[in-house]
Amino acid sequence: MMNDNKMRVLEDMQEGYYELDLKGTFTYANDIVCSLVEIPKEKVVGVHYSSFYFTESTAEMLFNTYNEVFKTGIPRKIEYEIVLASGKKKIIETSVSLLKGDGGKAVGFSGLVTDVTERKRLEDQIRESRERFEALFENANELIITTDPYGYIKRINKKIEEISGYTRKEMIGQSILIIAHPEDKNLFIEFWKEILSGKTPSFELRAITKNGETAYLLASGSVVKKEDEIVEIQYNAQVISDLKNAQRTIEDLSNHLNSIFESSPNVIICLDRSGKIQMANPVTGRIFHKSPYSAIGREISFLSPEIEDFGGIIAEVQEKRVPQFFHEKPLSGSSGQVFDISIYPLMNSDHGGVVFTAVDITEKKNMEIQLIHAQKMETIGELAGGIAHDFNNILTGISGNIAMLKFSPDQAKQLKYIETLEKITERARDLVQQMLVFTKRNEGKPEDIAIHQVVQEVMGMASKSVSKSIGFDIGKIDEDLKVYIDHTQLTQVLLNLIVNAKDAIGGKQNGKIAIDVQTINVDKALKRRLLLNSVGKFIKIDVSDNGCGMSKEIVPKIFDPFFSTKQKGTSKGTGLGLSITYNIVKNAGGCIQVHSEEGKGSCFSVYLPISKTRGKESELDGKAQERSKTGKARILLVDDEDMLRDIGKEMLEFLGHEVETAPDGNACMDKLKSDTGRFDIVILDMIMPGLDGYHTLQEMQECGIDTKVIISSGFSFEHEKEEILGNPLIVAKLNKPFNMEELSSVLSDILG
């Protein structure tokens, strides 16, 4: 019979305790055991252990374990799975010790029973974490030491020898403090005292092996009593050194990853399965001007209106588990920055979520724009001789007509000379405007462009600079064919190819450059061959020549940056023309192919997708709208050129307006501040010494002057800053040179 004290101790234990007789029949099981197996105590005692939820293999294992413990007297601990009557599965850890009666004769078995199902689950989680951070954790091994009540070792198991490095002979009879870390000896003593007090403590201890290494243990203990007297203490311990080291490794790795995350120059935003922000690095705060911490738990749209557009894409990436990438996208309207964006799913399918990264390519984009602009200047250099020749012809015509106008007394002839001068100046103006449009520095603004229009413009520039010995053959072009690309960039592409063809022909007689435009249908096979982004209708532009051609070794290199076949000297190019041409066409969704034979010439084929309808075109009636006559206005004309102020004043007065002039922005501000009659309009030159047009507009706003402003410039207005063109005082733009009709038209729009 089990005494009451022992019964109370066993019932108070935090672990299950059981006892069997030598036949394997339960003689005792505490409440924890009964609760664990979900069977009342009265149905456990007196029943053979093999009757409870065991498979045949488990029963055999238990029999062998009990048999071994009976033979050796050495306690054992085993782990196995049981299936309860309810169908629930549990993993049980059972220690088996030989139970001895009076006189030391074996009367049965006893042991602790622990439900380790939760522990196993935690071990699985630890293993998953270990795999995630590539730190492998081994299952902790069980160590068993039995001492007398004073802490002197009586028995040890094999694992103690393996871990400690001591032999069984060296440890038996020694104090358990032989393995205690010097700094943890007091902790060992405290642990021993708690066990003696009847508790079943669990301590984390450090042990020292024979060779001086430190091992971390997770230890528990209990007393074995005989007639209320403690006869021995049993210590059970698991080695957790690998776990401790892994924790440090994980902590170090976590700190390292956090350091990378925090110091990354790119935007990094981690979102969970529901699309809520879980992490955001400091750069995110600087780009969106919001604290990263304030974004935690919020939708990504919280950061800016621009990034809200990516909400649907993030959900698609989350669903399809396929990353998506975007080039040159804004994230915050106020910053003016552009980014390359990557959105990719987290690979752990259980947790889900996506990572949103953005790399600031603003500086790279600006450098690309500068590079393209530099190459355009190189092309302009190639064309400069022909343009100068054409302009000299214009000047000759102007000089001749002015001379005849000066000396001819016939009024009819004088009128004819004036009309001729007007036509000549229109031709000069068109030439200058054409060059200004081509030389403007911009990022590229795609629009629907008619191919025939661009070809005509390019031929207008190129024909003036190509030798008369080279002929052009332009095929018939459908006027309805349009592509969606920046006007200037398409002009640059065609000019680059024509200049390249001209250089290939060189001084060869009967040279020929042909331009042919046709539509083709790109199917999947052709898409793969040309490496295009889509299938469908494309426009194919062929620019061919009968020049020197290229060898098979040269052709693969011609689109490489800075590669040039020109000889060294002052005429050598930068080697950027074809490289930039390739990038412009690629960014527009097209491609460029080349076929060349040495000594026979080359053909460059540009493929661009046909433009889709991008809005209904306004219907024109083909007639100029009649403008209502305007009343008299007070106008302040501001220009630093005396000639332009004088002729401008005469033109405005001829149109019936009252006019005052100012030579610069400072004089303009003086007149506006002192004006009592109030000017209706200011015609403001943008480029002046002293106070220029931009700063004059700023001062007008600061002084509260709200007079309407027409800005005027000899440059293309694309050169002006966006903040200038967005000024609310500006009501119109007037390009120089302008004639009487254009000046009257602009004023009619404002005053009519």
C-alpha cells in the first residue's frame, strides 16, 4: 500500500506518476496519468499496461523496456504515441524505473509520465525556425543522474558519460557539483534545495565538461522516498547547448538582417497576407514623409495616392505567387523622383505576404536624358553644315529682297518684295523651330504620332546635310499609320539611322538611302524571334543604304555603347547613336534589327506597335474660327532687345492698343508698382539680363500683382521649368519670331 504522504506527493506532482507490478499490472496511477489517458483511476488500477491504446510494436517496446530495467535496475525513459478512445492522439514520454520493495527486492516498476505533445509541437516550430535561418538544431538528449540526499552521485546513464567526458567510475561517489559551472554552483545548490523541499523545479544550468567546455542544461528533479525518508534524488536534464547557440545565431542573424533592412538605400515594405504593412524601413519614411511606424498595420495606400494604384497588383502577386516589375514609376507626387519597382511574394506559403521594393533611379534617368541630349547634339553637328547652307540661302533671299525694296520706286514691286520677305522669314522661322524642337531636353512624353509627318520632318533636316551625290527614295506612307512614342525621340531614331547610312556611303558615287514603311502582323513565333513584348499589328520602318556594309564580326557589336567603326580623328563619333536608338525603340515596346553585307550595304528595320485609339479626336470643320474684334488694352511690353521693343510697340499700337515698354524685369516691376491706370496685359520676355522673366513672375506674385502675363521666348517652351509654366499669372505663350497675325490672335483669345 502506498502511504498517504507518498500519495500526496505523487498526487501533487506536476508530472504523471505510475507504478506497475512485475507482471505489468497497474498498482497505482496518479490523477495526472488518469487525466492524460482520459480513463478513471478505478479503471486503471489492476489492469495490464498492454490493454491501453498501444499498438503491437509499442507494447513490445514497453515490454522490452520494462524487462531491461528489471534486469539492469537502470531507469529508462521512452517516448511513444497513444490514441485515446476519443480518437485524439498524444505523444507520451515515460520514464521507467525499477520499483523495489522492502529488502530491496524488485516489486515492480515506477515512472513519470509526461504529455510531450506540446513540446513536440514546439520542437517542430524550432526546427522550422532553424531551417529558415539555416541553423540546425538537434533534439535535446535526456540525461539522468541519481544522487543520495546530500548530492553525491550514485548512478549515471550513458548520456552523462558522452556529454561530460567523465567515465562512470570517475563520477560515482563525487558531488554533483563536479559538473557545475563555477558561476552556477549556487544555482545548483538552490536547485537541490527546492527538490528536497518536495518541489519539482525546472532550472536552466551550466555544466562544465571534463575538457572544460560549457554545456547548457534544462534540468528537472524529484526525490525518491522510502518510509517518508528521502533515499535519493533523481535529476533529469536535456542538453540545450545547440538551442542556446542557435538562439544567439538567430539573434545575431536577426540583428544583421535588421541592420541591412534599416540601412538599405531602397524602399522596402513588407505586407502580410491581407495587404497590411508589417515592416517599412527608414527610407520609406523619407520618401513618403511619414513615419514608418505610423504605417504599420495600414493599407499601402496610406503612404501616397500614387502607390495606391499598386494595391490590386499586390493582391494579384499574393494570389498567383508570381513577381511583377515596373520601370520608371513615381511613388510620391511631391518628390519628383522615379523608381524601378519590384513586387514579389514571400516563399513561405503558410504565412503568405509580399515584399514591395523600390529603387530610386532619378539620377540615372537624368543622366540618360543628358546622354540622349548629348547624342542629339552630335547629330545636330552632323547636320550643321547643311542647316547653315540653307540658312545662308534664306539670308541671301532676305538681303536681295531688302535691296530691291530699297531701290525700287514701283509700289507694286515693293509690295511683291514685302510678300516675298514674309515667305522667306516664315521659312527661316520653320527651320529654327524644327531645330529647337529636336534639341529640347526632356524625359520623353509619348503621344500618337503620324509616321508620314515625322518622316517629312526628318527629311527636311537630313536632306540639307546629305551630299547631293546621295539620293533619297521614300516609299508611299499611309497617312493614318500612327505610333505611340515621344515625337523628338522618334525623330532622333530616324536621324541617327540616316546619318549612319550617310557615313556608310561616304564619298561613293550614286549613293542611295531608302526609307520604306509598312504594316506587319506579329504572331507568337515572330514575337519570340524579335524578342518583342506583345503580338499584334506593328509598323516596320526600313532605312537602307548601298554603302560599305559591315562584316559578320562587326554586326553583333553595333548596338554596344561607345562602339564605333569610324576612324580616329575629329570626325569620330561618340559611339552612342545606335545604342541610344536601340534603347529608345525598346522602351517604346519595339525592336530594331539589322541586315548587312560587307561591300553591299545595310538595312536597319525598326518595329513599333501601331498606336491604339487613345481618345476621340476632335472634329474640325476645316475653317478658321472668326475672332471677335477686341477693344483697346493697356499693354506693358518687356524685352531687353531695343529692336524688338520698338517693332513690338509699333505692331501693338497698329492693332489699336496703348503700349508702354520696359528693358528688363526691374523696370517692369517699377512700372507695375507705380502704375495708377493699371495695365491689362504684360508681354514678358523670359530671358533677360538682371531680373529675368521667371523671377519677375515670382516678384509679381509676392507683391500681389495679378496682371495677366503673356510669356515670350525665342526658345522652345519645353526648356522652361514646370513651375514656370504652371504660374497662374500666365495666360498665353508667344514664340519668337511672331508676325502680326499671331500677335493679334493671341490678344484676341485673351481679350475677345
